[in-house]
Amino acid sequence: MYQALAKIYDDIMTRVDYRAWVNFVWQAHSMLALPYPTQAIDLAAGTAGAGLELAQRGVDVLAIDLSSEMLARAKERALGLGLSGKFRFLEMDLALWRAPQEQYGLALCFCDGLNYLPRQALAGLFVQVAAALTPGSLFIFDLNTPFKYQEVFADNVFAENFPTCSYIWENSLQEESCNFQLTLFLKEGQLYQKHQENHTQYIYTMEEIAQYLATAGFSWRGIFDNYRWLEPSDECQRWTIIAQR
């Protein structure tokens, strides 16, 4: 998972405006009269799209991801921007991660990274995140919504071409999860190399997430539509949730 995909991830994720998303995080601190963080945890950090935005604002970032390939790309990007000194990278399954002794002033998880965790693992992760944060700190994350899985992903097939790659994305919807089979064609010289990856994401209700957060010791500060200060509609595809330690 996220092996061959790591090579093209930034190419196919250009629609994501990480700067706007981190601006939302900063606005949340202002609205709650909280100081901006100086240390943050970036969960399921990927190629550090969010982490780089934080580092450019002076934040020291602990970037955690399961994929060594994604973290390698994140390290390259940080080095290229002269920000390596702002990062500590950790290759780790979030289901197994335990809070470090040092505490942080913010935790983030962007781009549906938490949908990859089954229920017991997600509830356990929330407990660890709470232990890693100083009192009053924010935990801001997003999740793909049930509507997105049932009405957009469903059992549909997607395909897209880019200058250096193409992909076919086949979905299989289950009651509480959705399986993705990705077939990637990556350009190597004059030829294209075929790769396949299988991903599973889990479908959560708003009530489940609220319960897991409360059990872990978080206070609920709001749920919004895709990093905008809008109440989610029934057709919202990405929830953005703010919880406070």
C-alpha cells in the first residue's frame, strides 16, 4: 500500500490546497483564542503536504506514516525547501503507535488517513493522541463521509491520465468498508510499468467518531465541510472535525 502510488502521489493530488487547509487550522486557533502551536504531530503524513505548510510557519513536525516510500518523498521535499531541520520522521503503523514522552501543541490528520483504521484501532489511536497533546491543544482531522462511499465511490470505476502516469481505480463497497483496487501505469523511459495496490478504508458515522473522541478525553469543538466554516450537508463528502484536549 502506497508503494508505487508514492511515486505519483503529488502529481495526482494537485487539487488539494494544503495551504488553505492549514489556514483553516490557524483560524481555528484564533477563533478559540489559542496560541499557535510550535510543535505538531502529522498523522498519516504522506509526502508531508500538510507538514511542509506547518514547517514554513515555524512549527517543528513529527511526521508519522506507514509507507517508507511516502516518507522518503517527504524527506526529499523537506530537503529541497531547506526545512529538514523542522522534521522528525517516523515510519509506523498508526494502530501500533504509542504517545511519546514529549507533548505537542497540535495533532493533524489530513486526506482521509484515519479512514484506513478499523474501529478498535481508531479508538485506540485517539487515546494515544490525547496522551501526546498538552491540555487545551487541538486535534483536527478529516474523514470521508458515508455519503461519499455510498454514492460516489460505491462499486464504481475511475480512470485518469497524467503526463507521466495513468491509473484505473476499481471500488468494491461493503457494509462498513470500501475496498479499492488500483492499477497504476508509471512511465519509465519509453515504456509504462504496471503496478497494482489494494487499499481498504472504513466507513464511520458522526456518532461513532464523537463517542471515540469523548472516551479518549477530547471535547467536541465542531464538524465542518472540507476545511470550510460551513455546516456539513447530507451530501458532504469530507468531514473536518475539531476536537480539543
